[in-house]
Amino acid sequence: MNRVVITGIGVVTPIGNTRDTFWSALVEARSGIGPITIIPTERLNSRIAAQVLDFNPADHFDARRVSLLDRFAQFAVVAARAALRDAQLELSEEMALEAATIIGNSTGGMNTLDDSFFKLYGQNAARAHPLSIPRLMSNAACSAISMDLGLKGPTYTIASACSSGTHAIGQAFQMVRTGQAPIALTGGTEACLTVGTFKGWEALRVLSSDTCRPFSKTRSGLVLGEGAAMFVLETRERAVARGAPIYAEILGFGMSADAGDITAIDPSGAARAMQAALRDAKVNRNEIDYVNAHGTGTALNDKGETIALRQAFGDAADHLAVSSSKGVLGHSLGAAGAVELAATALALHNQTIPPTANFQEADPDCDLDYVPNTARNAPIQKAMSSSFAFGGLNAVLVLGRA
Amino acid sequence: MAIIDDVRSIIAKSLNIPVDQLTPEKRLDELGAESLDVIEIVFALEEKYDIAIPLQANDATRVSASGKSESQDKSGNSELPFATVGDVAEMVEKLVAAKASK
């Protein structure tokens, strides 16, 4: 079994499109949540989101190419290019033939779907755009990355709602660990901030109109976001041999399904995924220093996740630093696990714990150390990143210091 | 049709329970309503009467509709501003009256 490391990180996020701008905003708890500007808001009750505002497709794609790519695929390709550059990896043809591209995504090309249906049903258009199908298919992002970078090995999309990014990275990790692929390009992408998406979430009655305040007693719901994060995974042996930068090692991956309610978090299901990841990593729960939590900012997710952390960690929970990045990044659904893994890897790399932003007041139901508002310099040897999805699907990764 | 009868019939359909069992004092949680049942019921009433029923995550009145202690809702939907069939009808009556007086 190979040891697997992260040697490249690329991001497109509401707080910046480079690794450095992303990290400094996270550490400074500078939130990317603000008034919605990318779509009309007159029909929306909640008018805030974490949008990627600093992104001009023409800066990255020529006109012919861009018409093939929905926003979620554009984010994915730009982040994937950045990850590969960051890894300083020159791909040989032999490696490219076996390189895996495993991408998490929840909703596919929602902007394309929304625009197309608006024209057809709302404006009685006679025909759809001829590229609407290849733009909106959920595998459009992994296919676009594979074509753009010339990656020709196992390539597919994993869809598990808010756990998609974490499931994808876990799958890519397993492929490199077992030698099925020499390297993997993996991560998550999402761009579904359309009027239709907001109305759907509004009807679930979970959107905050204030901001996202994970684990705070005053938390008022979740805030939708968008973005992408991509990683280059390779064997530790190869990375060391070629003198590559190593951000962190992936030690283990755990999954579970609640087989219960479609939206309700089951603390025991979430805890089982954490325990499975620790077992896979051969790491004792006392060894984890930091958990990047799912922490959506809804009343009951954060309470249920706290119960799950106590179940999985026992007494060790009182020594854990736990933070949620969603106060800064919003909830980017299928990308969330990936952007949060970037936060976790960079926490290990920089030996700094990014805080839980927008925290106001402790809640007796959330009684762990959530690193409120201010980053903490602390020795971190091992860390965990968790995702829990609608449908009861849980995915957890354990990372170690490089 | 009185509002209470509409409320009973919508809840009966949503929970697949005979309407004559839905007396005003029956609690939704005792009837087996889970979080998604409740938001579907609320949606049906909003559509029927063209009203907006105030129901959000982190609602101040914390009444569990699911009755489950272990199962916490990711979306915050098991905390509601009403508990019984009669509460729901009363809320709808107030909102319909407020709309009429506008």
C-alpha cells in the first residue's frame, strides 16, 4: 500500500482564487458571504450568498471553448490547472494514460439547466441551445478537466450531495494508495446559485437571512455558496523523489450511511464515518488535534454534529479544536468537502487552525472548542475533515502533517 | 369549507391517516409527522390560501414535531411554532384574516 500525499492545491472560491488569498481570508475570518449580485433577487426571501465574484471566464478560456463549459465546469478546470501548476508536475505520456480524475459534484450544470428551462417554459423559446446537454451533464466537469489537462485514466463524477467532494477525494486516495493510478486529480465543484435553486432551498426553510454562524447560539441557518477546490494526489515516494512540495498526507477515509431520514443528521451515523476513517488511518482518536467540521450553521446540524463528535472521540473531544469554514465560505454543497479539505491541509501545512467565523455566543448544545473568530497557532500533527449529506451519506478524511 | 377542515384534510392526506382521527388537540408528532411532512403540509396550506407561513430554522418556539431524540435535523426543520392540528388551523386563520384586512 502506497502512502498518499497532497502536492498541489487549486481553488476558485468566494474568498479568492489563489491558495494564498484563500488561506489568508480563512485565517482572518473574512467572510465571502454578501448580498446576491449574480442573479435577480426580487423573488427571493433570503438575499445573501457566498458568490465567486472575481471570475471572468474570458481570462481562462477562448470564446469557442467557453461556450462548451457551464460555470461549474469552468471553476473545475481553472482550479485543476492551478493544482497541477502548484504540484510542479510535468506529466509524462505514460503517467497521463493512467492518471485518475475523480470529481465530486452535486447538481451538474444548474445555470445551463435554469437558463434553458426559463427560455423554454418562461419565454416559449422554440429550441434549446445545442450545447445545453453536454454543458449540464454532471460529468461535464471531470470530462473538461480530463480534456484540458490530457488525463486519460479512470475518470468519473461522484454525486452524494454535500459529501460529493469528500467522497471523490476519498476514492482518488484509495486509487493512488492501491496503485490503481499513479497520480490523481481530484476535488469538488459546484455553481448552482440560480433563482430556482434558491426557491428550492427557501422551501426547505433552512436559509439564513443574516449570515452563517456555525456552532453559535445565535446561528440562523445556512448560506449557499459556490466554488471549487482541486488537488493533485500522488505517492509519497514519488513526491519525495522529485522534491515536490507536500502539503499533507492523506491517512484514511471512512464512509457510512444513516439509512434513516432523508434530511435529518443521525449523530450515530456521522460518528460511525469518523470512526471508520480513524480505523482506516490506523490513528487513535487521541491523536487528532483538529477537526474541520461540516458545521452548516443550522440549529440542529451543529447540535447533532457535536453529539457525533462526542460519540466518536469520547473524552478526547474535550481536547479537540473544531472549526467550521462555512461562516467564511458558505455552503458550496458538492464542492464543500473539497474546499474544506484545502482548509484542513493548509492548516497542517501552516500549523495554524482557521477559526469559526461569525461566532457570537456559546450554545449549551454545542459544548466543544470551536476556535471562535480568531485563528490559533498550534502544533497540529493530525486532522480530520467531515461531510454529512442529505440522504444520510457521510464521508470523513483523516490527514497527517507532511 | 372551514379552515380547520382544510387543515385536517391536508394533514390526513400528507400523513395517510383517516381524517376523522384528526381532532384539533392531536399533536403532529404523535401522529408521526416528520420534518419533511411538516414542510409539505405548510407548503400545501400556503398554496391553498396564498399566505406565507413563518417557519424557519432556529425558530424561537422550540417544539419538536418529530418526537425523535436521537435524530437531529440537518436543516433545522424539527423545531416548529405549532404543535397540534388546532394550532395549525389557528395560525392559518390568523394569516388569512390578516391578508383580508390588508
